[in-house]
Amino acid sequence: MTPIHRPPKRGIKPLSAGILVVCSWVAAADPAKPITERSLEDLLNLQVFSASKFSQRSIEAPSAVTVITANDIKTYGYRTLGEVLRSIRGLYLSYDRNYQYLGVRGGNRPGDYNSRVLLLIDGFRTNDNVYDMAYIDRSFLLDVDLIDRVEFVPGPGSSLYGSNAFFGVINVITRQGRDIGNGEASGEVAGFDTNKQRFSLGHRFENGFDALVSATRYESSGQDLYYPEYAAPDTRYGRADGLDGERQGSLFARFAHGGWTLQSGLTQRRKDIPTGQYDTVFAASGTRTLDREAYVNLEYQSQLTSSTELSARLFYGQYLFNGSYVYPDFRNHDQTHGQWWGGEVKWFSTMLERQKITFGSEFQLNVHQDQYNYDSWSATGNRVENLDDHRDGDRFGFYLQDEIDIVDGLKLNAGLRHDRYSTFGGTINPRLGLVYQPAPATAVKFIYGTAFRAPNVYELYYWAPGPSGQKPNPHLDPESIQTYELAVESHWAGWLFTGSLFRYEIHDLISQSLDPNDGFLVFRNIGEARIDGVGTEIERAWSNGLRLRGSYSWQYGEDTATGRWLINSPKHLVKLNLSAPLCDERLRLGFENQYTSARKTDNGGEADGYFLSNLTLTAQRLMPGVELSASVYNLFDVRYFDPVDAAHRQDMILQDGRNFRLKLTLRF
């Protein structure tokens, strides 16, 4: 599987010589302040919100929470939310040349639309209401430059968040106008004829009004690719040239004053599909998908008394999908229209001694959950309707959580949520977290919880006629999971150590299979799985600015009915991130290394394990208000493959080779 086009291999000057040249240049420029990194004190007192829906020290949270900051994103040159998440222990990515899919602790079936993780922006749910997909590639609603930090809470979160908080909760916290200053303009050029531009305005006024508006545009021609599965004269000998393009644009606005915050986002992404997915005509232009998502979120927070806080939000969301698939005699069009609105009220109180009580209610009304599919013949102008399905529905949830200081150094976090869906009825999910601190800088945590994922509209009602088509199953039940985890967090001798031991027991897993009676694919509750694992991480921030973060995760997932190793589930994940100041802290070098072990594919094959290294050099102030970074991705040009689903003729797909990016940011 060798791509037709590869960048020519040229001689590379020694890295040290290049750094010396840049250092000389920077030394003559503005005497910059160093790029700030988290200090040891920051690591000890890191505040998180997403684990309990109130701010608390990470060491006291009922979960082993990971936080990736804006400085991390800058230092390591992350381009998408997916790349940010891939740096977290126990997480990994798959890419089928259309979407990025997130694996969590060994769970990531090819083709699943990230519906087993809940994706929030500032606490607002962004999973759409048709596929329940969490978009982590360039379909994500935010430019990564607008992220202040990302909190990842592993394990079940349904006791607070309801459906989709199955394997974990991702909460993306946005930057504010005061973080921008007045304005930022950013431009990027990268390999495969890629370019990106961003323009942001932000300011906090004297009366406290904070405003941020931003626009982003991205375009890439993509790679010229080769697939041996299509190596025949009538399929261009496996060549897919000029068919990997991508275009994306997004708008974001945030306004805050007093206790009010109004936030809105819009993104649209078009991706060409070069793989022949769904048995389309290979190497024919015009097979592509378009995703558009928009939201508005209005939130109010009020400190009613010194011990009581009330918050409320109203939200609106919309999702549009248009898939165009080229076949020999016709073109198939697959379309989705989702529209929803809802609200949440949360009451938080510390009025009872040694207790923190959180009570809330959330609802969502799905105004449109519509799916369409039709075939069109350009030669005759004929059109055949395959699917015209219109749905609506609702969901309601009530949750109660109490964190109790039993004695000094021992906390119990107990939560319970009831959800009711118009599609299947009700479900109740608890979480218990016992946090023991034998010393101020050490915590031992035992967490038990359950979670669920409601069957989505696509799984319930999608209908596609024809050979190997798909039929609906409106009688699906929700998936459920029970989890047990023992975690340890400790700060000693300047090091932060995190370790966890966990077991996931999954029931009624929704899986797609072939009905032998009619030959149609159908979703059914037929899956049972268990995942056992252990994860460790160390982190250190030295006073001279050097920072190290490394993790190792082992997990084994098996289908409990067959005893077989789960598809696309690596047993070993290793991550090492090192950043160092250079040139008297005027530059920062970020070096990231990741190892992903072998994974089983859908057709019984195996994708080999691989090492991936990325290198980023950032100059924060070449001159006042100027920042420049240079990144090399897949530094050693490693050939590696990701498993893909049965919609592809390929069992696995080759990923990007060595690539580069140059980025310039101006602040004014």
C-alpha cells in the first residue's frame, strides 16, 4: 500500500544547527517573555469542573481527570480536537479519509460515529440529534486556537450528563475576549497544498462586558493515494489522484456581562472521499460528504447567597448532512436534517456543613430528526425516492449529587440521574466515588458507576433498499455499561503520578449484523463486551521550564459471547511529551512520541503497531505581537494503517506520511 505521490526525500540539516540560526534571529528581536507552562504549583492545585459540575481541585474529583491547555496545543502543534485528545492516556484515533473516530480505553468499533463519548463546549452538549456524533476532526464547531483548555473525564458520566457519556465526557472550555487582547490574525501553510486563515477580535471593556468573535477558513487538496484493492485497469490501477480534498469554514461568537453569557457557533465542512466507500465508483470525482452544524447557547449564573448558586441555560442546535455518492449509472444522495432546542437548570449549595449538593433538570425537544435518501440519473432526469423519514421526540432528565466530607481526608461523591426518552422510556444511572486523601498531595479513589447510550434515530429508522441494504429496527433498547475503577493520584518529589485499574462491563451493545432471512443489515442489541485495563502517567514541570509527561496504558477488550479480541482495540498505548525552552526561553521545542500496538480489523486481519513522532518549534515573540511556529508531523515518515468498517473494500487504510506546517500569528 504505497501512495503514488510522496514528497521527495531531501537532505535535512542537523536540528541543532537550525536551532542556532533561529536563536540568533530571535536574540536580535524583542526580548520575549517565555511561553508559560504549568508550574509544579499549578499541577498541585489544578481546578476542574466537568467531573462534578462544580469547580474543585483535580485531586479531589471523583475521577482521574486529564486537562490539556492552550499552551499544550500551541507547544505540540495540534491541528484538530482529535489530535488534542490523542495525546491523553488511554485515547487513540482512527481515520477513514472522511471522519476521525475516537477510541477510549480499547473501545472504538470502526464506523461508530463517536456516539459513546459526550462532547461539550463550555458545558453545552454538541452531539447531534440524529447520529449522536461527537465531531473531533475539522467538523468540530471550534477552531483549536479558540480553546482555553480541554477536560477529559474517563468512565461513566450518565449520573450527571445522561446519554452518550458512556466511555467518558469531553468538555472544551473556550477562550474569552480578554484572552485575545484586541485582535489576532493567523495564517498557516502546510503540505498537500493546505492553507488556513483565522481572524479574531476580542476585548474586555471597563464595564466588564467581554466579547469575542472569530472566523476561520481552511482548504486542502489532500494526497494522491493508491489502494491495491482496486489495482485493475477499469479502476485506474488503484490510483486516487486529487480526490482527498477538504474545505472548512467556521464562525464563533461569545459575549458575556454580569452573570449572562451568549455563545454561538457555526461550522461547515466538505470532504471528498477517495476510498470507494459504499461500493461507489472508485477514483470518480463527486463522492463527498458535507456536514454543517450550528448552535446558540444562552446561560445565566447567579450567586443567590454566599452558599447557594443558581445557573440556567437555553440552547438551540441544528445539524445538516449531505452525502453524494457516485455509482456507474446514477448518483445517490443521502441527507439529514436535525434541529433541537432545550434547557437546563442547576442548583448548587454548600449550606449544609461538609456537603456540596448539586440538583438539576435538563430537557431537549427534537423538532426535526429527518432522513432522506434518493437516486438521481443525470442522463434521464429521473429520481427515485428511497427514504423520506420524518421524526421528532424529546428527552428529560433529573439529577442529584451530594459530595460529603465524611471525615477529614475522606469524601463520598454520590450521584443519581433519571432520564426519560420518547423512544424507549426511562433509565436510572448512579455513580459512587470514594476519595481518600492520606496526605494533602495524595488521593486514592474508588469509582463505581453505570451509564447508557440511547439508540439514535439513524439506528432506529434508517432504511436503504437494494443488495446488502439496511433496514430499520424501532425496537432497540439502550446500551448500558457498568464500570469499576481504582485510581491513585500523588505528588511527590516534584512529580505527579496517576495510576488507574479499571473494568468495563458492556451490555446490550448495539451492533449491525446481516439478517439471514432477507439479506438486509440491521442494528440489534446483540453485543456483550468486557474491557479490563490499567493506565499510568507521570508528569513533571521543572523550574527552568522543562516539562515531561508520559503515560502507558494496557487494556484488553473481548467479546464476552465469543471470547474474541475486540476490533480496533490496541492492547498497548504509550505516549511521551517533552517540551523545553531554548534561546533563553525565547523559543520552545515540543517533541511528542506515541506508540499504538496492533489492532484487529473487521475482516479478521491485523493492523501492525506503529510509533509516531511530531516536532514543533515555537517562537512566541519574534517582534512585538508576532508568533511563529514550525511543525513536522510523522517526523520519521512511518507507514501505518487504521482499521475501517465494512463499508470499505479495504480492511485498513494508510495514514499520512511526513508532513509539515508553518504558522504565523499576529496580535494587535
